[in-house]
Amino acid sequence: MFVHGWSCDARYWNEQVPYFSKNHRVVTLDLAGHCHSGTARTHYTMKAFGEDVQAVIESAGGVRLILIGHSMGGSVIAEAARLMPGRVIGLIGVDTLENIEYPMTREALNKMLAPLKENFQKGIRQFVGEMIASKTDPKLREWILSDMSAAPQNVAISAMKEMMLQYITGESAKIFEEIRIPVITVNGGLWPINYEANRRQMFSYDAIILKGADHFLMMNRPIDFNKALKKARVMLEPI
């Protein structure tokens, strides 16, 4: 199950679906408020997104699951795993979960949200632009920026706020008390990983680093990323 990130959608996995469909049943979705899914909610919480994942899995009939989540999707798959005990054999985060004990404050969150509230499209282009490597294909870069800046403002701001509140309250780490399954992440080089913090909270944790990759490594480094993701899948459950 591939779960997209903040203000993205299932299309961000286009380079992974055909590759992994050769040997696995692959499922993707658009979380509520994203792309083809409805925007009727008032609050876009990680728990509610986790329920979206659970609903799709129930419809698809999945029994033994590996949940893969990019960016915000890392928080979402943790919530989904908590809702489906015994069915999820492992989590794979994609450029996410670098430090589940990250000391976020309300002041820092307000500062993060301020540009999005003042001028959403400008704010999101600046925010996301800093996560894309300069060597990325200019067409892909512009596609990502244009697509994400076209997201519904109320959905994006609510989801960002709800995600970061988990770090303020400590829920981002506490949730792993209930998820006793291995976690592996495939990360780029933008942010350092706090292995000690993650291993303190998680059943087990390891990471695969794609040196020089950015936040959208599954799109602008698809060959390398797919190999890394395949390795992560084997690390979770050797074939």
C-alpha cells in the first residue's frame, strides 16, 4: 500500500506501481481532500487519514500488508497500522520519520504556517521548492510546484497543522508503543536521522540513505529509489 504525502496524491507513485506490481499486489489511494477524494471534512487529521487507508484496505481485501508512506504519509501509515493490528507486517517511510521525538513548538508551527496563510501559492512554492534538488529536471520541478500549490488551501493548512501537533504533544513517538512492528525508511540527504530516538521508541528501526537525493526521490531518482525500496521490503521480511 503506497500512501502519498502532504498536498500530493497517488500519481506521485507512478514510477513505483508498474515496477512493484510484477511481484506484489499494489494499492494506492488519494487521501481525503487530495486529488479525486472529497473535501467535506473540517479537520484533516492523521487519524482520519489512517482510517482512509484502512477503508481502502478493507475494500481491497488485503491480509498481510506493508504500508509505504512518503513525507506526511509516514505519520498516516503509523496511524493505519495502529488501526489494523496483526495485519501490517512492517512500515516503510519515504523521506520521513527522521526523528519521531523532534521537539516541535507551537511558536515554530505558527511560523511554519504563516506564509501559507498569507499567500498560499507563493508560500507553498517556496516551502516545497527548498526540498527539490537544483539538478532535478526543470519540468518535473515545475510540475511538483504547480501541482502542490494548486492543493485546497484549507486542506493543506489543516493537514500540516494536525501532523505537526503530533510532535508538539508527543503523539508522534507515543503511537509506536502500540505498533510493535519493524520500521525502515528510505531517505534522501536533506535532514539528519536521529537513529537513537527512533530506536528508543520503535520495535526496530533502520534506514537506507540515497546520497544526494531530495524529498521527491521516488520521482527524480526512480531507478535508484525502486532498488532501495525493494531492499527495504526484503529487510522487513526476507523472501
